Amino acid sequence: MKHDLMTGSFPLVSALQEGLNKTLFGASASAVESLHADYGDEYLSDFERSLGLLKKAFPQNTFPDWAVRGFQRLGSTILREEVAFKQTGQYSAGIEELQTLKDDFYSNPDVMEGYYLVGLYCTYFLWPHHYELLKFYRKSFLYPPHDPQGLVMEWGPGHGLLSVEALGMWKESPALLIDLSPQSLRFSEAVLGASGADSRVETRLEDVLAAGALPRASRIICGELLEHVPDPQALIGRVKASLEPGGLAFLTGAINAPQPDHIFLFRSEEELLRLVEDGGLSVRAHLTVRHPSRAGDEKPPEVTAMVVGHGD
Ligand SMILES: C[S@@+](CC[C@H](N)C(=O)[O-])C[C@H]1O[C@@H](n2cnc3c(N)ncnc32)[C@H](O)[C@@H]1O
């Protein structure tokens, strides 16, 4: 790849890459090159468009510094957790820490707006396995591109990227986003606003497990939430109860993947697939991915994505 060509056509990607190269996360800057080699210019356009949304949504934040710092801080937080996990075999927080996480993490602007949400957003284009997941989401859940009849719900949208993708494909669908973090909802609203889909979106600030009656939806998006809740089986129960007949849900779950806000430790893909099937849902497609740098680990952090429907 010619660097000058890239600078001309993809200035935001190029600026981010340059910023990352000055940090300890320079390896992620070279991930841009290997992803470009694997997926061609489509990947660069994809990343450029998504960074454009970020920049438009948060004009007050300096780009690329904010994104570089966010990605770097998220990465170093995860590395610290991974070191501890190797020693203890447990996540640093457990179910009993949930209230503290709600008070000090999910509603803390320094964490959520400072690094977590922007960092996580960027991982979808800087971690090769997250980009693979995004492509699986598009191919196996969003296609065919005609609107599903009925409501689209996203639980735990965080940065809102998955809803941006869904509502960009399904141009008429209304959506309801539920998250217990006010910063997550604000971030999602801003990114959806930048994409032009905000007029179709409602938000609810709630713990999805504690929420009262939820509407029925024809599509439910629930990315990286199962490991954040004390009772993943109850979350699967809510998915089943909220999914219209013939509806589909997209779920992802992290396995052996320590982060400060992960409280439920899944140890294998089988465990996640069983959880879903035991909850009366059927898995129509699934994919498990891991970061290439962890490929040789005995118990590498992984993510399993699943497209599920009613089992009966
Ligand atoms: C790791 S982020 C997931 C972001 C995005 N869905 C993704 O897949 O990348 C987890 C999000 O879930 C939210 N969350 C955690 N527990 C929740 C709960 N019980 N109910 C609603 N939202 C929750 C957090 O505030 C955060 O925004």
C-alpha cells in the first residue's frame, strides 16, 4: 500500500494510524495495513466512514488525539486485566461488584466518555477479529437489506455502532436502545445523529434485566452484554420473551476475556451455545474469533457471535 495514496483518500484513517504509531499501540496501526491487505479498499472506506461519523458526532473532541488516547487506554486496561487473569483464572470483578460498577464505571464520564466508548468503537476496525465480527454481523444478521417488519431493539448499545449499521441498512425501521449508562446512550445518540438515523430512535436509561415490560421486537441486537450481567440465563429469557415469532437476535459473548466490567466468566464457545439453546432459542449461525496476537495462548480471549431465533 502506498502511504501517500492512503493519506489522500483516507485522511482520518491515516491521521489515526499516525497517532497510534507514536504510542505503544503501534502494532494496531500496522493492523490497518494487514486488514487492508485482507479486505482491500473496502475496509479503508469502511473505517474512514465510521471515523467520519465519530468526528461529526463529537466536534468538540480533538481528532485523532481523543480516539488514539481512548484506544490506548482501553488497550492498556485490558492488558492489565489479562495479566491478573493469567495468575488467578478469575475476572477481577464478580457479581457482587455489580452495584459498584454501576456507580463508579458505567456512569462515570471519565471512564465512559474519556476512553471506554471511543476505544471500543475503534476496536471494530483496529482489532482484526472485531472487524471479522462486524462483517459476520452484516452478512448473517443485517442481510438481506430490506427492513424487518417491526421494531429493532438494541440492549447495551454502548457506542451505538451496531445500531448505526442496522439502521443504515434498514432505512424505515424504528429502534429502541436500552442501556443503564447515561454516557452510553448519549454517545449512541450522537453517533446515530451523525448518521442521520436519530429521528427513528428512542432510548431508555435502564438495566435491561430489571426493566419492566419491554415491547416485542422483530430484531434484537445484544453485543457484548452477556458477560456484563449477573444472570446471563435471565438475559436469554428476556430475549426469547421480547422476540416476535419469526424474529432474530444477534448476540455476542466474551470468553476468557477479562475487562474491569466483565463479571460473568464464560470459559468456552460451547458454554455460550448451550446457554442459548437451554433458553429455548436456536442458533442459526455462529462465529468465534480471537485476536491474532493471542492465537497461541492456551486459553485465549475470544468472542462468540450468534444469530438466534425461536427454538420452536
Ligand atoms: C461492552 S459495551 C457493548 C457495546 C456494544 N454493544 C458492542 O457490542 O460493542 C456494554 C454496554 O452494556 C451496558 N450495560 C451493562 N450492563 C447492562 C444492563 N444490565 N442493562 C443495560 N445495559 C447494560 C454498558 O453500559 C455498556 O454500554
